[in-house]
Amino acid sequence: MVSRVIPVSPFDLVIFGATGDLSRRKILPALFRRMRAGQMPENSRIIGAARTKMDSAGFRDFVRESMAEFEPTAKDTPEVLETFIAALEYTPIDAMGDAGWKPLKKLIRKDTVQAFYLSVGPSLFGEIAHRLHVHGIATPESRIVVEKPLGHDLASAKDLNKRLGECFEEHQIYRIDHYLGKETVQNLMAIRFANALFEPLWNSKYVDHVQITVAESIGVEGRGGYYDKSGALRDMVQNHMMQLLCLTAMEPPAKFNADFVRDEKLKVIRALDPLKVSDTVRGQYRAGGGEASYIEHAENPDSHTESFVALKVNISNWRWAGTPFYLRTGKRLRARMSEIAVVFKDPPHSIFEESNHRKGNTLIIRLQPDEGITLRMTIKEPGPGGMRLTEVPLDMSFADALGPDAIVTDAYERLIMDVIRGDQTLFMRGDEVEEAWAWIDPLIAAWEADSSKPAPYDAGSSGPEDALALLHRDGRRWREIDV
Ligand code: BG6
């Protein structure tokens, strides 16, 4: 099965910070792939805007080089690559001053979809939004795209929302959380709400607990400066993990539209119990398996920044009271593995002998690698000799089931096209972001006030012992981090 391409309207997409890392690694290759898939209308344009002084011809050369580095297969379809390059324009701009805004205004067509992608540091978000507004460049239909960090606490997130809100309406603001663009994250909604099978069981009566794991094998090398000020709680939990938690726990929205889905996610965040520090673990990797320690890449040699977080989260509502959600994420763990595991309760009564007793079912929704779903079932062990039970997986990899071409693996491809289409379902609303900070802030404050060091774990391991203990004390255990 090959993925269906839904056409979008012609557009002018302005990338602020077009010569930067995100643009070169993610945004431009994603746009190229959409063009190769036939989704980019002919008279669409990508306008680079950055501080560097160059003209459109210079930018085209720059992008050609950068595609060779970050999208090497582009050369296999030279005619698409040339059409893509021809769609590029460039205009130098001073985000903090007035230079460059008039030429930009002249360049942008009023009669097409206009989107402004702010691929710049967060301190420039407000500045650029303001200038787009005062120079009369943005129209009431233009879209503005920003990406994390959307604040570093509640106060700064509010301030950012306020500044964007002074220039753009909420329906124009697209806050990217690239996890929402992942195929399986959206599939979570399809699995839950397009099948009658799971939803009746999706509650504390039948679900013992839920485990959400985002494990990374990479460390922080190269990003030590940013990461040391952020840590895993801000970098991964406040945004990506919260989104996974919300989509797993939310009530069915009446319709699959942006505000209905976002309303339901917001209700989950509001129902979260305040975190008890005793229900949290922070860790930091030390050297192991030939890999350097966190500290070797951190700015501060005595850094207490966490590279690992585990949390026990309680949701106080009718559906989930009594069913904990355990979240863990970390860098330099044994493998890159992200999944949501819904662990069901044991059957209420076993008719089989106790020695045969097996645990209840687990539904595993695999985000990466090899997106798919597994349902662990108990069956009879084959062969004579009585009723012996064993556990087997009912396994489905999306690539096997649908064909590798059906899987669009890059979140940016989907999200950028959704911006053009004007669909905000997979973007965060301002109130969601603020509510998530309001919930996380007290834990950040508690950890900052605590002078003890994060629990150490070996690079290449499954995380600190304390994280194992967090589940052990509840008579549960984490699933293996493995591929
Ligand atoms: C980013 C974080 O938002 O997500 C990174 O800043 C992290 O620290 C990355 O590595 C993980 O994304 P993915 O798509 O590789 O799971």
C-alpha cells in the first residue's frame, strides 16, 4: 500500500533562520520529500530569511549543498531536486531591527497561503511576530509556526503566549511538538477511537497501570550548553511525554478536530495530581561501556542536571483513579525505544491451576523503532500433557502490514503540510502548554532546592536503580528497554 497524497493549496512558506541547523536537517528535507511525493503545488515557494547576507542564487547553492549532506537520496531524483531548488527564494533580514522587512513584504504574495516558520531561538519569537505585524506583512489568515522551548516555566510560557497573542489569533499559531507528528502517536487515536475493542477496557477497572517509555541511546554531546540548562524534565517530559500521556488517557473527543482533541487533552492535565517528590526519580549517566559520562559534555563540571526522569503519575478522574501511569525517559540508555504499554489486570478468577497462572494482557504501542502494535496474550502451550499456559505476542509492524512506503517516518513532513492545510489538531494550544508548565514547575522548584545529586546510572544501562524501585514498591516492574 502506498500512502495517499492529499493535495494542499499553493503557499509561500517563509523560514526564519533558514540557514540554521533545524532548517537544514529537518525542514528543508521534509519539504523536498513532500515535493517528491507530489504534494507540493507547482507555484509554491520557500523563502529563506536569515541574518546572512546573500541573494536567492546563493541560497539555492547553499540548499543544494545542505541537501547533499542531510537528504542524500535527493540526487536520485535530479529533476525533483531542481524543481525544489527553483522554488527557493531568499531575503536577508534583521530580526531585531528594521532592515529587510520591506523587501520581505514585497516578496510575499497576498493571494496564497502564507506561513512563517520561526526556526530561530525562542528569544526571537516575540520580536519576529511583532515585526511581521507592524510591517503589515502578516494577514489575518497567515500562520506562524514555533517550536519548543516554549518557555522554561509557567511565567515565561505565559509571556510568550501573550507576545504571540498580541500579533496573531490562536487559530493562526502552530506550536510544534514533533512527537504529535509521529505516525504511531496518531495511530494511538485511531486504535482507541476507530475500534470498539479497546475502549470499553480502557479504564481503571481493567487497566492495572500504564508505562510510557521514551528511551534514547544517544547522549547530550554537542548540545551540552542547551541541555545543561534544560534537563530531561523540561526537554522531554513537559512536552513530548505529556502529549503521550494525554492522548493515552483522554476521553474520546466528540469529533476529530483541533479544539475538540485539545480540550480533552487539557482536561487530562488538569486532572493530574500534584507530583510528590517521593514519586519521582532523577538520574544522570556516568561513563559506561566505553561511553563518556554526562559531566564530560556538560558546561558545569558539578552539574546536577538530570539526563533521566521517572515519574509515577496519578490522574484523579472517574476513568483513571487508582491506575498509575509510570513515565520514564532518558539519554544514553541501553537502546532507542519508545513505547506506550497498557498493562491490563489479571482475569478476575483463574480456572487453571495456580502453577499455570499467567499475568494479564499487555497492549504495547511502539513509537520507534519499527512502529507497530503488540498484544501479549496467554494461550495454551501446544502439545499433550495437560493445560499449560504460555504468553505469546500478537504482533503487527505497520511496515509489514502496510508496506514500507506507507510509513511517512518524519514528523516534520506531516506537520508542515498540516500548517499549510490549516489543521491545528496535531499542534499544542497555548493553554495546554501553560497547564503543563503549571504542573511541572513545582517539581522543578523542589529539585532545584534539593542539593543532592541525581541518581547515577551507567551509560548503556536501563537507568538508575531508584527507577526500578519506584515500580518494585508497587509490586510492578518496568518492561525491558530493548529493540
Ligand atoms: C527533542 C529533544 O525535542 O526530542 C531531544 O530536545 C531529543 O533531546 C529528541 O533527543 C527526541 O526526538 P526523537 O524524535 O528522536 O525521539
